Amino acid sequence: MISLATTSTSDSEIHNLNVNLKDSNSAGRLTKLPSTAKNGAKFSGTEVSISISKSLDDLLAEITCFLQKMILLKIPKVVMELLVCGDDPLSSQIESPILAIEGSSAYSPIESIESLKVGLKDYIRKHQTCFSIGENLKVGTGVANSSDSSQGNSQVVEAVVIINEMSELVHSSSISEQDMKTEILYFKDFVPCSIAPSSLDAFTSINWKSYGLALRSVADHDDSVMLEWENLAPDLQIHIAIHCYHRQVKQWVAESSLPDRNLARKAIKCALDDLKENNQGVLLSTRAIKTCDYAPDLAKTLAHLILSSNDLNFQEECCSLLGVQSQEVNMDNVGNCIREKIISVIGLNDRNSHKHKEAPSFLFEDDCFQKEDFMKEEYQEGEEAYNSLDL
């Protein structure tokens, strides 16, 4: 038996309904009960009570999982509460810890994506016990929009990508195979839901190698999409949350109208780029990682050339450019400083490879960028532009 009490802000009363799931006659399942007066109070909400004669365990697990995902969105001015009680006289009513979601009623895209970011962080804290939480969380966010001129609606897709590094105190044996996969937490119009098969292309079409990742497979299992990686380090875990919703726009502004899968792909790529931009050495491309392998030997060679020179002015100028103090000049310090600068420049060029076509960065200057051609992604981006014109 399901008992439902619901009301909107504009209603003057609370509507009460009963649904008997055991009734074989579908027309007789729903019973409308007398309404309850609100006495002028202004509020909205829904209360659902489920009574069953069998074990609550399986049902409770499903409901709890659903509410935990709802909480992740941190919807403004929404509070959820889950209460469970049984017939056992020794059992008392248990109030679930998944309670508070509060916020301002004001809306802006920035606040929405920030709420999704904070919500995903909280979700990770509650569900990951073998991974340390705190400074090890590296976060990237991305937003993609399209507008429908006929309806005045703007479709918004928000994506948050978080990389969690395992604590050194945690033994690798405590990490399960499931931890090495990424579950896509997908929401549509503020409700957790499954991803349409057509939208799965958003994950397979991303050039993951440009972020140092290799996607092995995309599996849709029990309405959950899982990404399996080929080369994910054992001390890393990747989390992705996507929220797709429509927003009414007061004044239509011409924007590209892209299919759902392309908006999702664009939002994910923006989140990956944001994460890569703000976290040095994270999500380096496969090519950049291979280049970094040569940095230690190259740094030692350059340090030896500098310190073995008989020209003291040359040595002083090099050490000054490197930022090494005269009292700290030795082979290890100079070599380490050069190695860090080489890796920093490699990362800088890698992060900006999709944005610029200028000359590559130099060892002691950070104001020039290089551009590498990724034909696959350029083709896909061109295809998106063509699709937008076609629509």
C-alpha cells in the first residue's frame, strides 16, 4: 500500500491518495481520500508512505540509493527525509542520516554547477572508505548550452569530473575491481535517470588519450553506465556527474543547437580541460607522459653543462634564471629545478594544445603556447557545427 500526500504552493489544501498495489483491478487501485486544509499556509511538498508485509531490506536499499543521488544535486529549498519503522516492538523509528538539502531560491548557472560539484564531493565522502578525501580531490567543471528559438527554452548540460587519489596509508589490496571503474551519475531535469543509448556516443567519441586515459569499454548495466579504463593507475579513481535540464530564457540569444549527446560530450570535455588546467601534471596526454620520461636525464645533462662551465658569469646567469640561490648551487638542486621547469612546460603545452597554434613554450618563458593537431576531435567538432546548421 502506498499513501501519498502532496501539495503545491498555490494549493489551499493537501491532497491525500492511497494506491493498493495488490488490487488486480487497475481502476480500483487508486483511492482519493479527504483533503487536509492548509489554513492559509504557503508551502509545497510530497510525502510518500509505503507499507509492505515482506522484508524492507531490498526496497530500502533502492529507495536510499535514489535519495542519495537526489541529494547530490543539492536542489535549492528542498529537504528530504527517510523514516523506517517495523512491527518489532524492540525496533524504534529510525531517522535516516540523509536529511538536509537547503539553499537559496535564486538561480544562476554558476550556482547550479557549484551545487553539483559540492554534491558530488559529498557523495564521494559518503561512499568511498578506502580513498582519502580532502586535498587529494581534483575537480573540473563544464557547462554546455543550446537554445530552442521556437519554445524559448535553453537546454543546459552540466558536468563535474573529480579525480580522487588514494592515501599512501591504504594498501592496494583494499581496492576492488569496481573501484577502478567510473559510474556515470546522470540526472535529467533534477531527477536521477538512465542514459539514453544514443547518448552513449558522448563517451566513446572523446579522445581520452589526450587526457592520458584509455577507455576499454562502456557498459550499461541495471540502468547504470560504467566506464572501464585500461591504464588507470591503482591509486586513482575518476567520478563523473552529468545533469541535463531545460531553462526558460527571457530573451532568446542565438546559440548552437546541438543534439543531447554532443552537448554532453562538450560539457565533459570542458570539465576535463578545466581539471587539467587547474591541476599541474594531472590528465597529461599519452604523448606528454612519454616526453616527461626524458626530463630527468635531460635535466642532469643541462645541470652538468652549467656547473662544469669555466664561465662564472654564465653559471650565475643560468642559476638566476632557474631561481637557485648562490648558497644552494649544487648538481642536485640545479638538476631538480631544471627537471621541474621542463615538466611544467610540457604540461603547459599539453593543456593548451587544443587552444593555440602559436610557437611552443620555452624553458624560461610561459607566455607562448603550442598546438597539436588531433584530427579525430577536429572532425567531430566540425561535424557538430554542421549538425547545428542543419538543425
